[in-house]
Amino acid sequence: MRCLAVCQDELVIRMLDEILLPGFEVEFIVENKPLARRLHDAGVSVVVGDPRRTDTFLKADLSPSTCVIIEDNGRRSPRKILEAARDAGGTLVYLLGIGAAATTKRTEEFHTEFPDVAYLAMSELFGNPLVTEVSRSLTRARVQQYQRYLSDADRVLIMLHNDPDPDAMASGLALRNVLRRTKTTAIIGAMQGVTRPENLRMVNLLDIHVEHMTPETVREYDRICMVDVQPHYFGGQIDRVDLVIDHHPEQAGYTAVFKDVRADYGSTCTILTEHLRAVDVNISERTATAMIYAIKSDTLFFNRQTNRVDIEAFSYLYPLADPALIRKMEGAEITSERLEYVMRAHQGGRLTDQVFCAFLGTLPREDFIPYVADFFLQLEHVKWTVIAGIVNDSLVMSIRNLGYTRNAGEFARRFFGDIGSAGGHRAMAKAVVPMQAFRDKFALDDTSLISGKLHEMVWQFLHDASPSDRKRETVKG
């Protein structure tokens, strides 16, 4: 995120530079050349120019998504600077009141003349609150842009990944809310429907409709949005996309008119909570319930891949949700069918050096694989689990670890990225590869050897770690 700050006070400049970095790419516009040289020598990014001139902002490469902070110290009116920034195309503009200048009267005075400009008091917004406020404004601008872009479409498709999980379905509901559309004008769809027991219970309890899609039916929609997934997942079946919102690591090889991909967030619903709050959309009890359940599911109730913002989103949504419905959805976790595959893994799996690997054979559905991977990670002395099974002639693998060892997503990409779809986060990852491609790459025709081969890969991956990584694992182990 880029920020232009118009300040002439060196102390204020140094304070803002400290506050806004590293979350923003900050550049200061100053008039005094000796001050500019001094700041430049100290490593501060500076542009010399008259901030009352529009061309100064244009030379500084101001864009509608650039945040502009203008110092108001009470000694000189910032009106001409505000007008220049606005004429140059600035839309995210803040006045930062310094000391005695930051009064309620001053706030009201500028709000009347510049209603789109937010007035902030330096004393009240020192540190993280300022970063939070600026980030929220950038999110608001981004959401308003895609709202306008999608508003003229008759029908919008909100596309989910195959066998959608709670985060995908709840994100679909949330985006429909953001767009202020109904289930007839914003269809939630997937190419393969919901199969997991707890997800089916969520669908039934919250009355969520996920329409079956094909590559042909997808092309019938005016606009295509994706949540909790990116276009590469569909293997070229979807050739255009207008909006992508996802918390998985960003993939190359596609273009989208708008995208918001934040891999450091624990769930896509957390991103969409920020979108909903940024444009003051009312969140229904049903949507809030779905989003709370999704955040809990994707973060294992904040035990993996959790960011401070996930906790903030959970806290914001919780009073709006129905806790009784959440408890009902959570009750669908254990089934006799799932226990059968847990027993199969227990009997045929292998635990060595705190790594548990198992091959489950041919399965009717792939949801058994991540369930077994999560189950065995809870066992004492287990730090990694790699569970595999064959579903529709593809080898599907779920990789889990405790989050403080090597990166599970990196493991998946290293061994399987060249022959299939592979990736994920530090603590959880997935790979789906055609069975024939797996056999060809690893010269493995006997499926009974798959478990041992996976264990060999994990051992190699963990022992390829840098000396510092090995030291860290020894200390924490």
C-alpha cells in the first residue's frame, strides 16, 4: 500500500515514517530542500515540491488508491493543498491535526467544506490505530470500486472450489451481502457439490444453495467472482474472472479486474468481514453465523494460520451470530464412515521421527483425507501428517504440521507442483496429481509402497532445512 504524506515538521515526518512502515510504502512531500536532504540521508523517501500545486502530486505518481495524509498544524491553512490533491485525482485523503490544531471545531469546519476528507488527531491515532484507520479506508475504496463495476450486471456468479467448505460457502454469502444482491441475482456455484457431513449440515441449517456449474454454464453469467479460490484451480476451464477474494497464497498466470488476496489471513471470511465493515453493510444473523463457523473451521479455532485480524473479525461477528446453530453444525464432525478410514490409516500407516504417513487406498470422496490428517496430528509425538488416497484416478494428499516446523505448502509444491495442483500454508497444504503422473515421476507401480514413499519425501524435505531451521526445530522439539 502506498502513502503520500505532506508534512513540513521533521519530528512529525519521522514519527509518521516510524508508524506507517512497514505496512505502507511511504513518501513525503516537503518544500524545504535542506530538510529534504537531511531526511533523504536518514533513509526517508522524500519528494521536494510545492504541495499547493497539482503537478507536484502528479509527479509523485498519485493514483486513486494512494493514501494522502496532509499535516494540519494550525499555522497555515491546508485548503490549497487539499484542493491540489483532489484535483490530481486523490480520493483517500486525510487531514492529520497536530497539537492544538486538532479540535472538534476544526474537524467540523473541514468536514463541511471537504466532506470526503477524514480528519484525524495525531494524539488519538498514534501507532496502530492510525494504520488501522488508513487500511480501512483503502479497503473501502477497493470495495466501492468493485461494487460499482459489478452493479450493472444482470446476474453475477460467485464461484467456489469443488466440494465447498465452510469458508467458501460463508464467503459466498458475505460477498452477496457486500454486493447487496439476492440469491437470484448473485448465484453461488461450484462444479462439484457439497459432500462432507458437517458441511451438508451447514447447508441444511443455514439454507445455503450451491448451484451445480459446468464450464459452459459459467460462461452464461455477466460477471464472475471467486471466493476462497483462484482461477488456476480450475485448470483453464474458466478463462475470465472479474473479482478474486482469497486467503491462499497468490498464484500467477491469471488476470482479474479486481482481486484481494491476503495469504497471511486465516480465512477468506476475515477479509470479507473487513469488506462488509468498510462499507457499513448490515450483516444478517445467518451470514454472521456462517462466517463465525468458517473462521473457527479454517483456523481450527485459532490453533493454526491465525492472524490478529482473524480474532478481530470473530469478535465483531460473534454478537451477530446464533451460537446454538454453530454448535449443531459442529456436531457433525465424527461419523462411523470417517472412523473406518481412521482405523485404516492406523493399521496401514507409519510413524517414524514424529512423522505419520498413510495411504487410504481408493475413496468415494476426498473429505476423508484431510479429516484423517487432522485426526492423527492430534496424537502425542506426531508433528507432521501426510495422508493420501485415490479419488477419481487422482492421488489426493493432505499435509499437516504443527506450524512451527518447515512449510507444508512448500513441501507440496516442491514434490508435486510440476505434475499437478499443489500448495498451501505453513501448517496445512494439499496436492492433487493424476495417478499416472505420480507413477511416472516416482517409478512406483505398487500402491502399497505409497506410504513409505511419502515418508521418504518428508524426511528428505525436513533434512534439507538450513542449519538455522534445524536448530530451531531442535529447540522447539
